[in-house]
Amino acid sequence: MATTILNHALIDHKLTIMRDKDTKTIVFKDNLDEIAMLMAYEVTKELPLVDKEIVTPICPMIGKELKKQIILVPILRAGIGLVDGFRRIIPTAKIGHIGMARNEETLIPEEYYAKFPSGLEDSIVIIVDPMLATGGSASAAITNIKARGAKDIRLVCLVGAPEGVKVIEEDHPDVELILATLDEKLNEKGYIVPGLGDAGDRLFGTD
Ligand code: PRP
Ligand code: URA
């Protein structure tokens, strides 16, 4: 499935604020919230719909409603920063959680927490994480969520590296990948260049 890079003017403006090393936690979080809403709008634009019979104050009509339940899955920790914005746009979304931590030396991700609502098989699962670096965390998260029954999965990240995009496209060709922007490369520590640093630390003030 194709990778989409949004390249949206307002998102790029807010992302530049987030990238600035002098931006404090609260401003970082506020901008991530706002970007999440903009991304949720873009990502949901072509969701499948079914007809719904209603009566307007004027006459009966066939309207539309979402065909499938949406399950939003933040990859802990930093993915949590995208949840509020998405929920504001899709208030009926249910939320699953998956905790993936990169081993700082091997960069190999390990699952340390998982909790999902029922109905993964029939839902549209939107996995969110601000950063797609080596792609290891997201690829492992997708594998684990598929193993629990999910079939229709989208991965939404703010900043991606070409290395991570390649991993997702190769490991999960059936998953739609949506990025706000594609950066240049990874550095020797697996950080995205130019990137925005450690998203979890900047979001939660733990650096
Ligand atoms: C960050 C980020 C992604 C992952 C991306 O999480 O939020 O989940 O790194 O890197 P990868 O593509 O190379 O796997 P991290 O492991 O730092 O955990 P945290 O969110 O708890 O800080
Ligand atoms: N995780 C982050 O938070 N930032 C990066 O640049 C890479 C992985």
C-alpha cells in the first residue's frame, strides 16, 4: 500500500516549533495536540461509509455514517501525545495501548504492555506514534496487533526516516502509512536527522 506524506503547510509550521530545541514541554505538547487534529482530519477523509436513513426537519434522506468502529492505538509512550487530538476529531474511537521500548544499544523494540478493546478483527485500527526511525517499534507493534486479529491497519507518524518507511513497506505491505513529513536519515544512534530529538522525553519532560 502506498505511503502518504502530508506536507501540509500548517502542520509544517507547527512541526518547526516542535523541532526547535528551545521549545519547552508545554508548547511541544500543545503543538503535537494541534497537529494530531490536523492529521486525524486528513487520515479519516476516505474512511468507508454506509448509508443511513434519517429524516431532516425538511424531508427523509439517505445520509452516511462510518462503516467500521475505529480503534486508535498509541505506541507508548510518545504515541499518547497524539491521542487527545485524534479523539477530538473521532470521539467514538476506542483506544488500545501497546508499549514498545527500544533497547538503546541494540535498537530492538520489546513489547512491555498491551491492552485492546474487543473487536479488533472488524475495526479500522489507527496506530499512532510521533516518530518512525528504524521502523522497528512500529513494525513489531503492527505484527503484534495483527496477531491479535486486526486486519485493517493504518500507521500514522509525524516524522519518518527513509529507513523506517522501507521497513514498514517491506514488513507490512498491506498497511497504509501516513507521515506528516519525511526527514533525511538516521544518525549513528538511531535518531532521526534533523528530527526533533527524543519525542517521549520532550513530551513528558523526562530528559
Ligand atoms: C520512540 C518513538 C517510537 C520509537 C521509534 O520511542 O516514540 O516508538 O522510538 O524508533 P524506531 O522506529 O527506531 O523503533 P522510545 O522507544 O524512545 O520509547 P518512549 O516513547 O517510551 O520514549
Ligand atoms: N525515537 C525518538 O523519539 N526520536 C528519534 O529521533 C528516533 C526514535
